[in-house]
Amino acid sequence: MKKLYITICVLLLGVTTFAQPRQTYSFNAGWKIHKGDLQDAQQPELDDKEWRSVTLPYAWNEDEAFAKPIHEHSTDVVWYRKTFILPADVPLEKVFLEFEGVRFGAEFYLNGIWIGRHENGVMAAGLDISQHILQKGENVLAVRTDNDWRYREKATNSIFQWNDKNFNANYGGIPKNVWIHFTGGTYQTLPLYSNLGTKGVYVYAQNIDISKKKLDLHVESEVKNETSTVSKGQFVVEVRDASGVVVQTFENPFSLAAGTTEIIRAQSKLDNVNFWNWGYGYLYTLTSKLVVDGETIDAVDTRTGFRKTAFRDGMVYLNDQVLMMKGYAQRTSNEWPAVGLSVAPWISDYSNKLMVESNANLVRWMHVAPWRQDVESCDRVGLMQMLPAGDAERDVEGRRWEQRTELMRDAIIYYRNSPSVLFWESGNESISEEHMAEMIAIRDQYDPHGGRAIGSREMLDSKLAEYGGEMLYINKSARHPMIATEYMRDEGLRKYWDEYTYPFHKEGAGPLYKGNDASDYNRNQDQHAMETVRRWWEYWKVRPGTGKRASSGGVNIIFSDSNTHYRGKENYRRSGEVDAMRIPKDAYYAHQVMWDGWVDPDPKGLHIIGHWNYPTDTKKDIHVVSAGEKVELFVNGQSQGFGDRSYQFLFTFPQIAFAAGELKARSYDENDKVLNEKTIQTAGEPYRVKLNYKHGDNGLYADGNDMVLVDVEVLDKEGRRCPTATHMIDFRLDGPMDWRGGIAQGPNNYILSESLPVEAGVNRVMLRTRFGEAGGVKIQAQSNGLVADSLIWEVSPISDKNGLFVKNAGIGLPLNLDRGEGLQEEPLKQRRITLPIQKVQAGANQEMAVSTYDDNELTDWVNDGSLQNAWIEYTLAKKSTIDEIDLKLNNFRSRSYPLQVFVDDKLVFDGNTETTLGYYTLEIPRTQGRRVKIQLKGSSVVAAENQHAEIGGKKLDDGVTRDDIGAKGRLSIIEIDIHKKINNR
């Protein structure tokens, strides 16, 4: 594994120089909390000795993460207080606090004086405490938080649309980091528009030349002069590469009158650029300095990367190459059991890098903006982001819309230097063109040069949105890219292998949820993995290169099991490709196979679904996911033949008899050349417990937030994991760390329990350091009848000064460069040519006929209900070779249409369409012709239930809204594409 460690110079506590007066410290330590409202809790003289001591980031109800369903998360008024003394060796002209986020509303008091309010529950906020801070003696900061689900904005009494019990897990209080900044009187501002109204530094590139590896670099910094004299000097920018070497220095003079604020700019060419890319999180550090009389009076480090983007022709371009979007719609809380979102920085990298290692290139955070730690993590691991502001499920008006625009403004300003952010999401549903124009104006004001598209879910017919895409369905476009925003909603526990393995989860078994049948969601691992293949296949069929109109991909909901709305027996969402502790399910590996490429996958991808430990008389279907052309299966060296191929990537071997030993799959290309082999083996009887631990590659620190993950496996004598083991494991912990545990099916989901079972032979637990407590840690694990195991490690001390410290756990995290620069990928292969249509004639409603090829999936043509008029004929621009026809028919999810297709009056297709997520492809014998006629030959029928009802029973969309039930002679076409195939193997 290739990793690059970054050395960042930080001022040691207690050391000061005139050249760099700005100093920033973590403000996370030394807090106390009290649950429930108190009169005068903001007063410095209040006795808080009995309050509970905590270290931030800390949600006061963190114990409830995965122990309670989202709608039962506790709400209350909770006070947070911190007593602190300022260091003597920092600049004190200006002092700012930066809260990365509070939940939901907060009132801030310093030394008993109200200093501000923050209410959106999502984004960061700043506070200027310069006028109220005591430079000598104790200061008391008190924060009154309120995480009421129906919290109302104080000034307007309006609720916030995104404070929603279905998706926005309610981890209350201060669950994100807090920082304190000390600067001189002339300084570069912070990117904190809430309260401070400031925009900080903006870095962007223009004239990017990928092949020559050069660009024009621009740096803009908002600078305030809060002194009584003119500040005049040089604005100097130093550019350091990922190894810390200065590769460019440039400058520009500046002059600021007293009491003014201006944007100061400098620019330069940059050569030999390492471009940020998918799976290649190459970052530069730009230090922007204010230099007066040869001395640096302020300096700011901005971590960023450079990449080139375009959003056109229905496709996404990254560094001049078409990239099909593949990834996950992940809950923004991105939570873990018993800690919620407040994890150590390396944990964020670990989780987000797992997405990249499944060959995802995009994460769409859902409904609300993520916290800074996840955004910066995606920069490092090379994972593109679709980043929302705040929304629930629909467009709104009045104050609630204004709240959304203000939140988008704050998010753009805070995250506009992150190269991984490629999309700003304006809404989780379609918004009006007027509102889209407002959002574009905000983007253009605060991020005009960032190379980021702004759009919203849906927006299929928008003339303004720069991307769109429905929730579950296949959309194609020749204009702005269409990306499915949350497909594949099925659920399944990692514990359930199949119907042949204890606890024998029958496919679909599950209780009613809120009176609705949830069985369609409740899968075992075999079926969950296969469903991921079935779903992705529909996007892959209409991928870039398959015609003028294409799908730009989609994101699977969700990546990790989530403490948000659910449908099964458990009180959390089990749709993840990994479980809540990030242990992969088989679906994770299915994605690895299908997604390993920019558009088309690497043919070597191969994975055997399931395990190979069964009773001796077992016969079952074996399924293999492969990107090759053929797959052969072997049991103990004996060929079982070649698999039946379906959905492009799935190969099925029916009723294979189990025999202990080795199960091997071998994949081949179209010329019978071996591409890859994978094997799984039968494990012996459980023999021992095995522990392994993980912590950040940059060390483990006693900062009260750093963490260790410990994996526990049940192994046989040869060291193979026993895949059907369900043993209860008893843990014992000694040393300065706190037990946060893991999760398993059972009482209270085993949250915080020091005994929990392995599932499918493995489980994982989490431990958290204590602030200021370093030293040795030992963990032991045992299970009745098995050999026990133990581990020891050390927690490193931190340097603490009156509760202020440098957060070393967030420094020096490695950049993920595993995929390489990715600049030499093959050009996009064109698989089909879309034949242009010159005119159309219909049996009825002629004026609507052009809607079938207008590149707008919200319009359609429908006949008058008479079978004799259920036809439409297209005349191509010229006589052409015709191979395939893509049809998006109304009620595409539920109805089958008996169709006949004629080319120049020759019958080339006579059959029934199948239900799809959007487009059905009619494959016809290669035929020369110019006129293509589609005719309904009989009544359409309901072929499949329009499944996937949301909670409450609401059926999801199924095309254009029209009641076609009972319309026996009705044919409705939303879009048609007529293609000629290209043989370019």
C-alpha cells in the first residue's frame, strides 16, 4: 500500500516568534456538561464542580447511537461550560472561537455576557470574543444547547426543514470540534460567515493543462485591518507539495486603510503539478502571508488540491476523462455505535477510504452538509463529494427557503477549497427554476472558479441545473449529467449468510413495519449481494459511450448501516455494504468487481459470494461476481462447468454439492485467456480467539477523542476464520482508555456491552482515549472452549497548556495515493451511435409525439387509448444500420407492453417488454432502414408490483403521473433512442 506522510510544522506550545503571531489550538478539553436547563448557568460564579467532565467532540446522548431508533433519540437543553486561562505567549489583539457545529441551536456566553447564537444545527460558526475575553485570570465560556426536534428559530419562530426524525440522527450538544484562534490586529479572516460574516482564503486554478501538468494559480484572501493605522506590505504565497517542499513562491503588494476589509490577490503559474484524482488524494499546502517591513504579521495554511472538471453532454469529466459516477449515498452523520459522528480523524479516513477501496468514486452526503472532518478526509483519500446544504424532501418557501440559501452560502464558503467537492446539492428533491437560479447565484458569488456543478435531485427538465437525477431510477441525458441519488434500498444484516447457514434467514423474512410489508427489503447476504449486481447492471447498460444520451451513474444507499429510518426488525437501517463497525458484507466485494474502472471495469475483477462451510448433504446455488466473459467453478480441483451469466456480472452455478475443501472460481476473457482465480476454503472447528487492532498511522494520543478499533475473530487451528461461528466473546480492558464497544444482533444491540458475539466469525469493538491520560493499555478476549488472546499498546501523551493543545491526532494523516495519478486511462469507448430522428408520426396526439425524443424525461407521448391508434413511427435523418432501441415506457417499473417493431415495414421485434428501473433495450436483428415503427399489439399488463414503498406505504414514482390502469389500448413512451452498435473490442 502506497502512503504519503505529511510533515506539518506547528508551533510548539510555549514557543512564540514575531514572524508568526497567529496561533490556533484545540479548544476541546476541559468541558463540563449539565443536562437540563438551569437559571444563571452562564454566570462565572456558578458552582459546576458536580457537572460531568467531558472532552469534545462529544454528543451528550452518544450512548444512544444504535441503541435507540432515530425518532427516540433524547432531546433536552444541555449546558456546556469551560473555564480557561489564556496563554501569555499568544497574540491577543483578536481572539476567535470556531465551532465546527452544534446541535441544534446554541446560545453562547463569555464571562456571563451573551456573545452570540447559532441555530442551523449543521454548519460551523465563529465568535469574535476579543472584546469580552479576560487576558489575565479565568474566563468562563458557557454554551446552552437545545436539540429539540422542533427547535424554532428565535427571530422568526420558524422550524428548520432538515431537523427531521427520519434521516438526521440527533446527536445533541457539541458533537464536533472547537478551535481557538489568536491573531494580530491585521489578519486574514476565517471562512465563517455565521456570526462573523467573513469569507477567509479562496484558492483556485485556471487554464489547467493536464497533459503539460501546469496551471495558473490564484489566491484570494479577505483581510481585515482592525488597527488604527494603515497596514502596507506584501501578500506572499508559498506553495508546498505533499512532501512539504516549497515548489513556488509569489507575491503582490497590499495596502489597507485602518478599519477596512479588502480582498487581496496574488497569482502565479504552477508547473509539474500533481493533480488530485479519484483514489489519488494529492494535496498541496499554500501558506498565505501578510508581510510588513520584512516581518510576517499573519500567515494562514490552506490545504487543497488541483483537478480539472467539466459537466457536459450528459457526462462528468475529471482531468479530461469521462468518469461514470459510482458510489454511495451516505447519511451525513456517518455514525458509529455508542459515539455517533464524533470519531477520531483517522476513523473518518478509515471509513471513507473503505468506500474508495470498494472502487466508489463519489459519496453523496444526504440532506445536510457533512462536518469538516469528513470533508477533509475525502480530500485525503481521493473520494469525490456531492455536498448538500440542508433539506428534507421538498421545495419550500418563505423563511424556510431563506434558511436553506443561508446554509448553502455558509457551506460553500467553508468548503470551497476542498478538491473532493465536485457537486453542490441544492435540494433532496426538485426545486423551482427560480430557486435554482438563487442557488447558482450563491455559488457564482462565493465559488465562481471552483469547477463545481450545482444542481439538485430530480431537475430532469431544468434549463439551469448543472446536474440532476432521480432517487432510484435510470435517467439519461445529452445535456447535464444525470446521477441516481440513492438507488438500491434493500437491507440485510451481515450476520445472515443464506438460508443454509445458521441463523437460517429466509429471503424476505421480516415483520410488518408501521403496518407495511417490509419483506422486500429483508435480505440475506447472498441475495443482498446479488441485488447489488442486478441494480447496477441497469446503470451499466446505459453508461457513457452507449449513445448520445447516457446515464452518468448512481450512488447506492447506503455505505454503512445507519442509525436512521429503518424497515426491519432491528431499530437501524441495514442497507449498508458494510455494517455499522465497517466490517464488509458480500455486497461490498460485488461493487469492487463492477466499479473498478472509470467507465468499464477491469476484467480481472472476481468474487465468490458466500462461504464454504456447510453440512455434508448440502446442495446450493453458488454465485460468482466477475467482470470477465466466462467463469468456471471447481470443487477440490474438479470442474463444475461454466456459470450461467446474467446481469453482465453475475455467474450462477446451480445446485453445487458441498464437499469440504476448496471452492475455486476462475475467470476468462472472450479468447479463453485466464484473467483471475479466487478461492475460499472450508474452515475447521473453532479453536481460538484472535485479536487485531488498528489506530491512526500518525500515532495514538491522549486527547480524549483518539480511538482504537479491535477486531476479534474465531479461527481454526490453521488460522482460518470460521465463517459460521457465533461465539460470545468476553472482553477485559486495563489502561487509560474508555470502552465504547461494538454492535451485534441481540439485547439492546449489545451497545456498550463488554461481552458480545462474533457474527460470521468476526466482530469489532472501539475504545477511546482519555484526555491527558497516557500509558499502556491491555485488552483480553476469551470465549468458552476457545484459546484466549490479548493485545497491548501505548497511548502517547499530549502537551496541554491550560486546556489548550495541538491536536496531533489530526496532523500527519497519510494521503491515499493507491490508485495512482490516473491520467493515462483509455479514452471513452463508444459502444453505440444514436441515430438522429428527423420527424415522427403518431396514431394519435401528434402534437405530443416529439416529446419522445426531446431529452426530457418529464414529458411523454400517449395515444388516445384505442389499440388501433397505439403506434408511433420515426423517420431517421438517413437510412442507417439499426441494432438496438432503448425505450423508457410509462409505468416502467410495473407494466409490460406487448410490442411489435417494424423497420421500413419489416417486422424485427415481436414480444413483451420487461419491467425496469427506467430503460428497456429492444435488441433486434441488424437491419438497414430509415423508418422505425413501434406498435402496441395488445393490452399492457401489470407484470410486477410497484414495490419499494417508503415508510407509511407511499409508492415511489413509476414514470409520468397518469392512471394507466384499465387503459387496455394505451401506449405511452417517455423517451426513445435508436442505436447502431459499434464493434470496437
